[in-house]
Amino acid sequence: MIVDCAAYEGGRRREGKLSMERAGEAAGEAGTFVWLGVVEPSEAEFKAIADEFGLHELAVEDAVRAHQRPKVEEYGETIHVVVKTARYVDPKEMIEVGEVSVFVAPDFVITVRHGNADLAPVRQRLESRPDLLAHGPGAVLYAIVDHMVDRYMEAAHGFDEDVREVELQVFGEGHNPTERIYKLEREVLEFQAATAPLGEALEDLCRSNYAVVPEPLHEYFRDVEDHLRRVTTRIENFRQLLDSALEANLTQVSMRQNEDMRKISAWVAIAAVPTMVAGIYGMNFEHMPELEWRYGYQLVLATVLAVCLYLYWRFKRSGWL
Amino acid sequence: MIVDCAAYEGGRRREGKLSMERAGEAAGEAGTFVWLGVVEPSEAEFKAIADEFGLHELAVEDAVRAHQRPKVEEYGETIHVVVKTARYVDPKEMIEVGEVSVFVAPDFVITVRHGNADLAPVRQRLESRPDLLAHGPGAVLYAIVDHMVDRYMEAAHGFDEDVREVELQVFGEGHNPTERIYKLEREVLEFQAATAPLGEALEDLCRSNYAVVPEPLHEYFRDVEDHLRRVTTRIENFRQLLDSALEANLTQVSMRQNEDMRKISAWVAIAAVPTMVAGIYGMNFEHMPELEWRYGYQLVLATVLAVCLYLYWRFKRSGWL
Amino acid sequence: MIVDCAAYEGGRRREGKLSMERAGEAAGEAGTFVWLGVVEPSEAEFKAIADEFGLHELAVEDAVRAHQRPKVEEYGETIHVVVKTARYVDPKEMIEVGEVSVFVAPDFVITVRHGNADLAPVRQRLESRPDLLAHGPGAVLYAIVDHMVDRYMEAAHGFDEDVREVELQVFGEGHNPTERIYKLEREVLEFQAATAPLGEALEDLCRSNYAVVPEPLHEYFRDVEDHLRRVTTRIENFRQLLDSALEANLTQVSMRQNEDMRKISAWVAIAAVPTMVAGIYGMNFEHMPELEWRYGYQLVLATVLAVCLYLYWRFKRSGWL
Amino acid sequence: MIVDCAAYEGGRRREGKLSMERAGEAAGEAGTFVWLGVVEPSEAEFKAIADEFGLHELAVEDAVRAHQRPKVEEYGETIHVVVKTARYVDPKEMIEVGEVSVFVAPDFVITVRHGNADLAPVRQRLESRPDLLAHGPGAVLYAIVDHMVDRYMEAAHGFDEDVREVELQVFGEGHNPTERIYKLEREVLEFQAATAPLGEALEDLCRSNYAVVPEPLHEYFRDVEDHLRRVTTRIENFRQLLDSALEANLTQVSMRQNEDMRKISAWVAIAAVPTMVAGIYGMNFEHMPELEWRYGYQLVLATVLAVCLYLYWRFKRSGWL
Amino acid sequence: MIVDCAAYEGGRRREGKLSMERAGEAAGEAGTFVWLGVVEPSEAEFKAIADEFGLHELAVEDAVRAHQRPKVEEYGETIHVVVKTARYVDPKEMIEVGEVSVFVAPDFVITVRHGNADLAPVRQRLESRPDLLAHGPGAVLYAIVDHMVDRYMEAAHGFDEDVREVELQVFGEGHNPTERIYKLEREVLEFQAATAPLGEALEDLCRSNYAVVPEPLHEYFRDVEDHLRRVTTRIENFRQLLDSALEANLTQVSMRQNEDMRKISAWVAIAAVPTMVAGIYGMNFEHMPELEWRYGYQLVLATVLAVCLYLYWRFKRSGWL
């Protein structure tokens, strides 16, 4: 589905929406480029566009099928950039990954998105910056990548909060956060797979001399690369933290088990005293003087109680109870 | 065993099956190349082919013995590519690894397969794409590698499902998935050993200038390399997940042990009450007033029962039972 | 907020404080450079400075927003260096990370700090070294980076002490240092993220030929790089040590659990003796000769006591008690 | 001790054994090279050889002392290659590491071996391949390295079997394979230290242009390098597997502990029933109607037995017994 | 403190000890170089030397303050090499790290040592090798580094023995080697930090073309580098082994806990039999035929004993006792 199609000239959007047919013509005019936005196109639909703009067979296949790695590929003058989108869905503690394919040529840029990405705000923001837009289709690429990396930062922030919650559970009472830690690790791995390869692609974009990424844009891409590296460092740290949290959690479980075992044992010890004493005075010897004492029973009960209370106090003091 | 032998001219298969003798001649004709498919050849059998086509002694040894690493090797104009095939056998949760050796020269391509690979569909699909075939023997190599990497993707998908099943077992009840996790780790390692080195080989194929891989095919190999890297990232993630699953599993085992210990202890505590009380009233003191009460026995039984029920309720509430 | 602004000529500070307006002029004079120190500027405030000195839009954004990675970026003749500051707050066992952005051009240097960095001592020390200052703005950059790396060393020292304390707790009695170890790991990761990328930046500074870092300063930057690498090695070692401490701690917990279990069991065994014996003589058989012995009761009590003492001695000897 | 010394001319061994003195002469003749095999020479013994053939002081020291890392070193025209030999001694589950030093010059090759290497079969096999031998001393080097790497493969196979046995023990009954796993890890590390650096040396041999390794031999060394990389990948996988086996083993131990604890507890619970009931009817209340019933005793015994059997059945069903 | 100062000419030491003043002159003579040995100099003391020989300010600071990383730095014609010394103090199981700074110029070499290094033997050995000394100050550097790396080898040997002792403790009885393993890990990390960076420095020394390290010495430095790499591989392996030992130890602790639990439980089970039986015959039913049997008591005792012995035998057989 085509969601937006416009021609840009000298950094400004030409009035009105273009039809696909007139887009090709517009792209042909000097100093003008066309930005065509497509959402989850069918194979036939995208084939038509590809034919119109002369895209390479393999790139087309990638764009329609999605599930590519982030990358930059060069097909003659056109470059094909794949960027992943990421959104952290907090209630489910899951990372939702989408994909944007961008075809950048000297006179057009085609964006194909799959999943949760919304490029409308990117277009709006960019249209308010004619100075950037004047650099041509490369500026559109920059704006998209910049936007995506900002979204990664937000997703990382969402992770951060959940990792901190998990820590509280590990060192708090009454939780078993093992499954939660594991699930977060899974999501972190997916997040990492979506973002890490983009670093290479960005480096490529600012080091190589693609005709569609003019010199003044290099600093912009370098800036995005830098932001991305902050995100990837954080993601890597999440993995390390979750690994440690998993092990700390195991220690806490063992610790708690030991505490429970001590508590239980202390009560068993306290209960053993009356049982043992009662056993002794339950023996049937004919000559057991204490049995005949007037207050023998009361005395024994009192002694047992005293011993039990003493034990209770000792265990309490030594932290077993 | 020779399974298929045909000459291709201008992207189209020449009618009829070639005998080995006439294959040599056909390969000599300009604009024509021969594709010879062999399955698990004996040493003598392959020696004959090697002599006919002038293959290097070492390559021949490798092709007959199999068990090579994926690689590209150059012997003069001929390149020798080894690719592993992988199939995930779900019922056994095992990866089945085979091997295809491809000798690519300007006028012939020889494919030698060992194990579970089936190249017939590759040949069919390729014959329906004369535009690709027109690039010569390199196109055959591309078609084979592309097919294999697609099979890896399927195998990875099979793994993914088993990993998810294992996760359910780790965090579910009544399973000990330790052995299963371990076995999956073993298979993942084998899968990784079969696929990872291919990356280097593919990079070599699209960066170097082998005469048999003409320029227009580079983009195709780059595309396969990209797919491969997606597979290898997934495989690496499986390893990480299984590692974490092993540790999470240990924690769950400890957790369950603690729960069992608490449950057991709770019942022991409940049972201790009547035992202790019975012990006390089993003592043989002469003066124990309660013993003479008319409903002493019933009272004691009732009290004991009440205390037991109270304990049961407390333990239930605190989650020990 | 502008905190200090002065012109330097031939390695010496010109008398008096400069206003921003006159700073621009002063920077324009040959052989003179201006050092402008700013603290957490607002966007408007820094925009004015950036316009005056011609800083790049992206650098400005970075300087105002802070939270950058340590890096060197080149914008024409100006380079923008981001350095993190680190202070170890011992009572909270936390690393406090700040940031200094330095813009170095041939005729000015602008320092923007966020958080806990204090650059006044750097300026003082540098003003007492006219030989260094004579190298121009690059010398200011050196002095700042050198100062920061010395602070890292101090912070690492603070960590070192806490790691040693934690070790004592792991192998000592009565502590559960799990949470402390985990928290330290978190801080170490943050410290590492703040310092490690600086290495790359420093290498860049002494390898590349930035006009603002003249040849004689290269040795100074190499020296700082070397100090930094000592810090980063130490930090990496902290991570390794804390990882091992976490596992050693788990072992100690298991060990202690076993010791407790043995101790408990020993007491249970000792208590079982009188219970068992009392049970036997509590049976109601008509013909139990011992019951009629004159000193049967005393004999039994003495025997039980002897057995208990013997068991106590055995357990003591074998280390269970 | 000199074990064999012969001159080779045009790929064929010249009749008869050479004395050391005549070896020097023979080496001097055009188109001829000498192969001198030495076993664990004394310092004096090897000094004589080194003087005769002009070997470098440092290489001599290395050759006599053994315990070198695998490496290639160039001393003028001569190259000195150190290769480790490895044999897996199955009964002791130990890797036995020896060493072969090879000095390759245009007109001689000297092999010095320490430990378990036997080079006689290498010499025999090579003498039956005049086409290879015709490449001169480099062919001898190839034959030795090829032989050694084949031995590594066999050693790796030995490991593989033991690793599989250990797996059976981990997931089987009645073993504590912890020590075995640990010992295997130790051996794997030693194996790795002996083999991994050879990769670099081989790469050097086929990439660099040593006069003694002529072009046509490069493919042979590349082939060996490839075999070596298969071995090193397997060794690396052993390490990963043993790591996982160690952790799986710990889980199994915990699992078994829990099972034992449940089994024990179940029996304790069953035994608690008669004890409790007996305690109750052992009380001395004057009014306990059941005591006077004619078949009270039998009834109680029967009830207790029934309850015990019921519990046994329940525990059996839930897997605790 | 200056410990030795001598001039060397043509590989031989000139008679007599030089005063510092005359050292400067001697260094100026053609074909002569001065070796000045200093131990832990004060800042003033070393400043004088530095002025005399023209050392760089930063190098001086490093030499006096010590605690540098191993490195090579070039200041004009002079190179400054920092090497760590390492000694394994077996009784304390600690690595003792010192430092030697070597300033090598075409006509002098200054060695500054801190801590446990003793350079006297190096000087003696070198003076007996005029052929080496003839290469000038670079030979002194070689001799020192060679000596240090030999000391590393000895230290590694000391570690090796302790690691093997620890292994015996892990798999033996009655030890808790956790703390020892941890402490060894700490020392290994320190050892690694002291030795690993030297590799880079040595590589630099034999690859770069420092005027003070003439061509014929390259092979010597390459030899040292090789020895160093053997040490660093061993150190790395120690880390791996200690890591595994820590985990194996945890498993052994769990194993032993299970064994103790089984042993304890077996005894509890045996003791439960008489208690249960005694309880039954302690009941007060009026009609309990066994109680009236003449040898009822003896029969019961004998039965109980028999059952206990049977249980003991069963537990013994199944390995619980």
C-alpha cells in the first residue's frame, strides 16, 4: 500500500500528492527527488514500483519478504538500506521488532515498512528542515535512521526499568524472578540482533563515498552511529547484568533454603525436648523416685518449658529463628 | 555414481543426457558448460572424472573423503567450494549434516554430494532461470549455496521450536530438561561448526575476482552471505539461550527443592504436636490431675486437633503447604 | 553559565576576565587563544556561544544534552572531544559519572561540563606551566583529559577497597554479600562504559594529525592513553573478580548449609538415643526383667547419658559439631 | 642421536646412509638435498650439527631444550618450524605432547624430535612420492606437518569418545563424573595450547614467500591448514561441551538430592503415623473408651497399616517413592 | 641510588666504576656506551640523571613513580621500555610484581628498578657475551627482557604446582578450597596484567626499526616474544582451570551434602524402627495378647534388632552408609 508520495525540490515539498505514474516523471526532473512511502506491499504491488524505478531483483525480494538483517547494499547508483525498528512493549516485557527498507537513488527514495514503524513523524520533521532536505534523498535516509536509533534508546530505557525491577525481586522477598530474568535475556538477545549490525552499516555510510550520501551528511551519520553505539553498549550491559542476576538469584535461593532449614531445625530441636523428657518419665521402671513426688509432674512440665524457652532465646539470638 | 550430466548453452540445457566421455568434449565447446552431478563416488570412479577434467590431487582427496570444512580453494582457474548441508531431524532433535563439493571451472561444474543433500530441485529451479544460467558455472554454484542456506534457515526454525519447548519445561512442572538442554547444545555446536566457516567462503566469493564468478553474480553471493549471517546470529543466540536455560533450570531445581523441604517440614511440624502431647500424658507420674478428669482424653484430642488445624492454616497462608 | 573566560598569549594568561563579546575578538588575534569555560548551559545560552565561535549544529546539540559517549569528532578545523568524569562515592558504593565536552579550534577552546567535574584546578595547574600552554588549545585538552584519567585511577582505587571488603565477607562469617557483589558489578559496568571508549579517542588524538594537536603534544596524549589502559585493565579485572566472588559466594553458602545440616543432624542423633531407650522401657510387657531391678532406672539413665556423651565426642572429633 | 641421514636427488633417495661429515658435502651439490633426522640430541651433539649446517644460535637452543610453541621463524634462508605432536592415551585419558623441530634450508632439512613422535613412516611415505619430493626440503616439511595434523585428528577422535562416555555418566545413575570432566578439560586445554598456534604458522607458510616453500607446495600447506582448523574447531567445541557438562552435572546432583530428600521424607511420613497413633493410645488417661474395647488393639493396628499403605500409594503415584 | 655504572666499548666493559659526571663524557665517545643502573631513585636524584642524559619529562615521571604498564615509547632517538618483574612467593601463594624502566639511546642505557628485580646477574651474564654486547645498548635491553621472561616462566611454574594442589583438594576429602581458588584467581589476574601487555611491546621492538635495536637483535627479541607467548598461554589456561575448579568444587560440595544427607537419613530410618515398635507396645489397650507372652519382650527386642541390621545391610549395599 502506498501511503505517501511527494516530490521535493530545493528542500521543499511540491504541493499535492503524486500518483505513482507521475512520480516517475517527477523523479526525472533535475534538482527534484521523489519520496515514495509504501507499507507491507504485496509482491505484485512492489514489482510494479520496482519496474518503474529500476530496482534490483534481489533487493525487491528482500523488501517484500522482510526479515532481513540491517545492512547497506549497493546496486549501481542505488543503495538499499535495511533498518530494524524496535519498540518495547512494557506490559508484556517484549521487544517488538519491525523493519524499514530504504532504497536511495539520486532522484528518488522509496521507503518500505513492515511492522510497527511509523514514518509520518519523520516526514513531518524533515519537511520543517529545508536545509537538510536540500541534501537530497540521503537526508531522508538520515532522518529515518536517526529516528529509529532514538526509538532504540527509548526501548533500552524500558528494558532498564524492568532490569531494575527484577533486581528488587532478586534481593527482595517472596518472588521467583528466574523465569522473568530468562525471558528478559531472550528479548535482549533479539534486541541486540536487531540493532548491532546497523553499526557496521552506518560506518559504511559515513566512510564510503556513496553518491547519494554527500559529504556534508557524513557528520550526521557519524552522529547517529555514535548514538547507536551508546545503545549497543547499554544492551550489552543488560546481558551482563541479567547473567549476574541469574546467578545472584540462585545464590539467594540457596541462602533462603538454608535459612528455612535452620528455622525448621530450631523448631524441631525445641519440640525434641518435651518428647525426650516425656519418654523418660513414661518408662515403666518400678523404682523411679521422681514419679512419686507430689509435684513431680508440675516440676517436669515447668523444667521442660524453661528449657524450651531458653532454646528459643538462643536460636533467636543466633539468627536461626 | 553419476546422477546427472548435461551441457548448457546460452542459459539453456541441451537436450539429452551426456555420457562422461562426451561431457569432456562438450565442455570444450565455446559458450557451453557441462554440469556433472556425482553422489558419494568411490575413489576410482572420481579419479576418472578428475583426470578427464584435470582436477587437483588434493581437491580430489577432499571430495571423496568428505568431512571437510566449508571453504573456497583456488586451483588455477578452477575453484573448489565445500558447503555443508544441514537438516534438522525433529523427532530425534538432531542436526543431520551432509556435504556438497563443487568444482567450478569456466567450462564445467562438478557437484559431489555426500549425505542428505538433494540437488535435483536446485537443477530444476535453475533451469527455469535462463537469465541466471547464462552467467555460466558460477550461477550453478550460487544456486547450490543459496539452496543450502535456505535449508539452514529451516533447520534453525526447527531448533527454535525445540528451544521454546525446553523453556516451557524449565519453567513448568514435572520435567527434568537438563539432558535435553545439553543435547541441544551439542547439536547447536555441530550446526555452528557446519555453517559458520561458510561466511568466510562467501565473503571471499564476492570480494575476490574469481574468473568463474562474474561481476553480476557478486550481488547474488552477497545476498546469500547476508542470509547466512542471519542464520549464524540465530545459532549464536541459541547457544546463549541454552546456556541461560541450563542455569535457570538449576535455579528452578533448587527452588523446587526448597518448596519440597518446606512442605515436608510443615507436615513434620503438624505431626510433632500430637506426638509431644501424647508423650506428656504418657508419663507415669502418680499425681497428674488431668488424667483423672472425666473428659480429659477427649479434651486433649480436641486441643491437639485444633492446634494441628491452626498450624495447617498458618502454613497454608504462608505458602509452605 | 559561563564560569571563566580568558585569553592566553605565548603560554601566559592575559590579565582580567573577558566578556563573551570580547572573547571573539581576542580569539581572532594572532598567537592568542581564548579558553571559555561553561557549566550546564541552557540551549539558548550555548546557541549564542556556538554562533559566536561557529560550532557545528550537531556538536552543539551533543554538548547541551550531555549523555554522549567519549569520542573525538572533527568538524573542519575544530575537534569536539567528549570525556566522562568519574567519582567513586564510597558510602553509597556508587560511581558518579559526569561529562565534559571540549571544543578545540586553533584559536579557542570551549569546555562545557555537566555533573561533578571541576575544571578550576586544571586551569590553575596549567597556568603554572607556560611551556605546555604555549602549544595552544591542544594543551588545554591534554590537561583536562590527563586530569580526568587521574580521577579514574582514584575511582578504581575506591572500587578496589570495596572489592577487598566484599572478599572478606564472602569468606567470613555471618554476611550475605550477594546483593553487594551484584551492585558493585553494576557500577563496574557503568564505570567501564564511561572509560573504555576514551581509549579509542586518545589513540585517535595521538595517531591522527589534527592541526590543533601539534606534534610535541602527541607524547603527552600517548602518556595519558597509557594511564587509561592501566585503569581499563583494572576495571576489567574487577569484573572478573566480582564474577568469581559471586560463584565463590554460592559455594560458601552451600558449604555453610552442609555444615548446618551436619550440626543439626548430630543433635538429632544424640536426642534420638534417650527417646529410643525410653520408648523401649515404656513398653507394657508383663515380663521385662530390667523394670524390676532396684537401680534399673538409674542404670538406664547413666547408660543413655554415656552413649550421648560418646556420640557428642565422636561428632566433635569428625567436625560435625 | 642421529636416526637417519640421506641425500635426495630429483625426488629420489640416494642409496646408502650418509655419515654426518659427508652429509655436508652432499648438501652442497646442485639439485640435491640432505634430510637429517635427529632424536633428543644432547647440546654438544646438536652443536656439531648446527655448526656443520650453519644454524642460528637461538634456533639451536630451542631445538635442544624443546618446550617451544608451534611457530615458523626465518633465519636468513633457513626457516625453523616447530610442530607439536599429540597422542591421546586412552586408558589414562591424557594427551601426550611431543615436539618436532624442522630446519628447512634450500639444500638440507634437519628434523629434531622430542617425545612420542615417530617420523619413520613419514619418510617412507614421502619416498614413495618422488613427484612431491622433487619440490625439495619444503616437501619434507609438508609431509611432517600433514602427518602431525592427521595425528591430531586421531587424538580428537579419542577425546570425542571420552566426552560421550562422560555424558552418559552425567545423565546416568551412580556416577560422579565431576573429576573426570575436570581432568578432560585440563587435557583439552593442553591439546589446544599445542595445536592452535600452528594455524598461524601454517598461514604464514602458505601466504609468505619463503624460498624453501615453492609455489606448488602452497596448495598443500593450505590443505593442511584447513585440516588443522577442523581439529581446532572440534577442540574448541570439546571445551564448550565439557563446560556445559560440568553445569549439567551440578544440576543432576541437585536433582538427585531432591529426589533422595523426597524419598526419605516419604518414608519418615509413613513411619510417623504409627508413632503418633501409638503415642495417643499410650496416654494414661483413666477414661479412654477405646482401650477397653475387645478388639481395640487389632483395630488400631489395622487402621494404622491401612493409612500407611494409602500414604505409600499416594507417594508412589506422585513420584516421591 | 646508583648501583652500577660502567662504559662498554666493542663488547667489553672498560675497567673501573664510572662516576655519574664521567659517564656523560664516556657516552659521548664513539663506539662506546654507558650502562647506568639505578634503584628506586628519588625524584631529585633521577632529575639530575635525566638532565645529564636528556630524558623526556614524561618518561622521568614514569620512571620515578613506577606502576606503569609494560610498554615501549619512543622519544626521539631514545626509547623507554617498561618491563614488569614477577616472582611467585610460594608460602603466601602471591605474585610479587616489581618494575624495571629501561632508557635505551645509541650511546647509553639507563635501568631503573623498583621492587624485587635484581639486575646484577643480567649484567654478569651479558658481560660474558661480548658478541651480544657489541650490538650496543639494545643488547642490554634484550638481556633484561629475556631474564624477566625467564622469571615469568618460573613464576608460572609456581602457580602450576599450586593449581595442582588445589585440584587435589577439590577432589579430595575434608577441604574447602574455595577461598584458595579465589585467591589464586586474583593473583593470576595480577600476573596477567603484568605480563600480557609486554607482548605488544616486544612485537613493536622486533617489527619497528628503532635505531637502538639493530637488525641482528630482532631475532633475539622475536625469541623472547615467543617465550612470553608461551607464558601468557599458560596463564590464560590457569584462569580457565581455576574457573572450572571453582565450579567443580561447588559440585563436589553439593555431592558431599547429598552423601551426608543420605547417611543421616539412613541412621534416622534405622532408629525409627525401635521407636515405632516401642510405641506400639507402649499402648495401654487392655487386650494386647503379645504383652502377656512369656518371652514377648525378648522376641520384640530380637525382631527390632534383626530389622535394624537388615536395614543397615541394605543401606550399606546401596551406598547410603
